Amino acid sequence: MYQKQRLLPSASLALALLALLSLLIGCGGGGAGGQRRYVSVDTQQEFTVVLLPDTQYYSQEGHGASMEMFYAQTRWIAANEDKENIRAVVGLGDIVQCGQDRRQWQNARDAYSALDDAGIPYVPTIGNHDYDGRCGGMNEGRSARNYNSYFGPRVMADRPGYGDSNFPEGSNENFYVTFNGAGRKYLVLALEFYPRDAALRWAQQVLSRFSDHEVIVATHSCVDHGNTFVEAGDTRGPRDYGLKDGNSGRQLFEKLVRKNRNVIMVVNGHIQGVGRLARKNDDGRMVPHMLSNFQGYPRGGQGYLRRLKFRPATGEIQVSTYSPYLEKSLTDRKNQFTLKYEHR
């Protein structure tokens, strides 16, 4: 009978070191077998957050747009997750053109499936066209049955970083997602279209609870293409949509953003075009606000998205605008610029 020989201490040590080396190699690279390659945590490492501006015409397949543009966006994100170190994807509202059309919702759900498969945290912020009213008119008020059927808590519950609180309860009209980047904790706070005071009270609870996270606030309307806040009395403001309880962009800043030192940025869509401004919060830090919406471009937007590259070593966020569908970048000063990134 064969008897296993006892290894000498030196041989045991050599085998242990070899096993450890093999383990490190296996974890470090995405080789055969489809193993996921994990990006090391480095406090100076750059990472990217992708913004998906209004995708409504892609989902509708109208205004010369097509689902191929939507697929090009999400598939590019999934394919470049490691190369770009993409940590999260933030939708800016108006996922669909007509909230009552379930075909458009299924189109959007199909496009987002690439992010599901890749396991990338994402935030499908609600826009006025995503409510159950007739194509953005909000004639049914804040009813959001279809939105919640396709992007509500039951669908999103097992997605990476999905939070444990939402408002109204059982709805994703207001919710949050967390992720890590460069050794720091981040939270994306998605707020409803012109959020109600009740939604802002819920949001304040989230911000207070996650005071150790740096927060990006996403809401459908806040800043316009004139580099100013959308005001309460503006024809594009809450009253124009019959929302007597809605807060404008300036009111959102005054009631929530200004008072919370952990909010580092506000992003929105809605108004066609691009724009940005910065306002100082109560802590003395400048908080950038940014509009991105390309639906008014030829063919409903041509697949343009925004990349926010966080560069901790230089204290900057490098903003670029790119279309995976066209494989083309917009390099004018309104679409390619650098923001100062002030850590808390």
C-alpha cells in the first residue's frame, strides 16, 4: 500500500508560497474561464461615473432615433467597465417618451440588461415622461405604475449597491445607490421630478444617515441651458406641470443641497442642451450643477453620454462627451471640461 510521505518543513513552505502566488495571479487577471478581474483599491486611482442623458427617443424609436443607439451606450459601458474603471451609471430621467406605453418600457429594460449582466450599479432616475401621463404631460399627476413595474424596488432589489430606503415606500421615484471609488464611499441620490417637500425630508434622512459618503444628487430638472437654475415661476418649472408641491432647481439647492456638506455634485437632464453652474454651500465648498441632454441633437441624440472621470490625485473631475454609436467625441468647451473636485 502506498503511504503518503511527510513533507519536510522547507517543502511545505515552498508549496504554501506557490499556492499563494497562484491565488494572487488568479485574482488579478481576467483570463480563461470568464473570471472577473477586480480593480485594486487605490486612494489615488482614477474612476469613472457615466451619465445617461434622456434616452426617451431611443426607447420610443422616434425622431430618427433607434434602439441601436441605446444598446450602443449600455453595451459600451459594460465592455469598458475595467478599462474606464466605471463604478456607477446615472440616468438623468425620461427613460421613455410615453410613460403609458409598455413597449417603450420593455425596450428600455432590454437596453439596461447589459448593465445587469455586467453587475454595474446604476440609477434610473425618473423624469416627467416616465410617469403614467400622456407622453410627459403628467395629466395623471405623480402616478408611476409602469416606471415601478420595470425599474421599481422589486426589479432593482438585488442590483449592486441598491439602498434599503425609498419614497414613497415601495417606489423608486426617490431612492439611492452606493458604490466605492478610490478608497472612498459614494452615494447617488435619485430624486423625483421637481421633488416634493416630503421627498426632500426623506432625502435629508438619507444624507444624514450616510454622512460619511460623498453624494451625487440626480434629478430630472434643476439647471437649464442658460447656466441658471430652473425657477419656481419658470414656464418649464413645476407649476407648468401642475405640480403645486414641486420644488424648482433653486429651491432644491436652498432646501437640501446647500445644507449638506457631503453633497459634491448635482446632475440633471430635461432641458434640451447643456449647461452648468456652481454654488457655495454652508460649508464654504463650491457644488457644481450640470445639465446634460442631447435629445435635441440629430436623430434624437445619436447615443451621446457623459463620462465623469474622478481624479483624486489632482482634485479634479474630467468631463467628456462621447457617443459609442458614432464612436465620436464632442470636444467643444461646453462638452469637454474639468471641474474642481473638493473633497469634504
